[in-house]
Amino acid sequence: MDRLIVQTSFGPLHVVGRLYADRKRPALLAVGGAFPPDDFLHDLVDKHSGANVIVGTLPGMRSPAFEFPRPGHYSTAYDELIGALLPTQPVVAYGVSTGCLVTLGLKAPNVVRQIVQEPFLNTSDLWPFIADSQKRLALNPDNKLLAEFFDKVFGIALERADNVDYEHLARALSVPTDLVVAQLPLLPVRDLPLWPSLTSARDREVLCANPLVRLHEGPAGTGHNLAGAPAGEQFVHRVRVEALREAEAGAGRSNR
């Protein structure tokens, strides 16, 4: 799929999608997580063909990295993208995994709903991701950008894993938010054929303490890659469709 490059004050954002000239349609802005597969979430463009859809990645994930990798910088860059491409449309921000740190930090006033799929607010318990990250660091000992990304975003280095606390993002939520999580709990550390949910019990508690958050737990046996199984993708798809419907209905009420 052809990519559009949006130049922001922090660096370029590489996105794909479909936009309509009709400014009344809702928009889905999706941001994927760390080290996604090729064309991750690109299928949303056709799955939500009646809406504006923009799919982006974290800078550095199959696109140029920002000089200073910080979730707050990523959020500001995507706010600038919204201002350029979706200035008046009601936007549903959809973050997946690390992408939630970006979407939860958006400040654009026309972001009217949030969907956070498998978010994390504390990093020290992310045992499958920590092990995978340290393996990547060991295989790329001279990659300073990679080392800074892991350190600044996750508190991870080759021989340590410090906690980075993002709980303030949950407390600052001011729009209706769908929290979508997998069924397999993160803890305890154990042998599993797939990664469990990366949203810990603590993180669920913090998110659900915000009255604007509604919890959706996936089908039995689902792990962090919720969309990897048909039942999980169908489950998440229903949440996205409902969020877009609510965003469109809200826009209609505000225009009366």
C-alpha cells in the first residue's frame, strides 16, 4: 500500500490510509506497537471502508526514527498529523500495545474516543517483552538508537529492567475509552505457547478507576496478539465499529 509521509516538528510520520472529502465522517487513527509485522493494521483501511482511516507506526518501526525517542514526542507529532489531515473530523484514536502510549497522549480537541488494545502503564513486569528486548539488544550491540529506544520508553537495558510509570496517561483520560485486553493474565511468569496479556492487573485497575473507561476482555485463551486468532479479531472489530458509530452519532448531535 502506498505511503504518505507527514513531516512534523519532530520528524517524519509514515502512514497509509483512505480519506474522504466529506468532513463529517468519523476517522480512525491507528498506531501500532513495537516491532510489528509488515503492513500491520493496514487491513483496517478496507475493514472500515466507510470511515476515514489512517494507520501509522511508532517512528523507527519500518520508518525513520526520531532523534529523541519519547512517547510524548510521538504524541505531539500525531497531533500535528491530525491538524493537517483530520482537522475537523471526529477522531477515534486506536492504539495497540506500545502504540497506546502515543494515542493516550494525544491532545487534539477532535479526538472524541479512545480504543486502547493491550496497553501497559508500568514496564517492569513485562517479562516476555523484556526477554525479547534484551535478546534484540544482545544481537545489536552497536545500535545506539535501539538502545535509547528501549531505555527511554521501557527502562530496559541489556542487564536491567527498570520500571517506567505511565499511569498519568490513564488518569488524564477525558473521553470515552474502550480498554481491550487479552484473557491470559500477565503474571505469574510461566511457560506459555504465546505471550499473555501485557496489561497487568495493576494497570487494569488504574485504567478502570477512570469512569470513562469500559473494559472488554477477549475470548478464552487469547494473548497479547489478540488479532492473531479469528475470534480475537472479530471481538476487537466489534469494538472498533461501535466506537466509530458513537463518534459519528456524537458529531451529528453537536452539529444540530
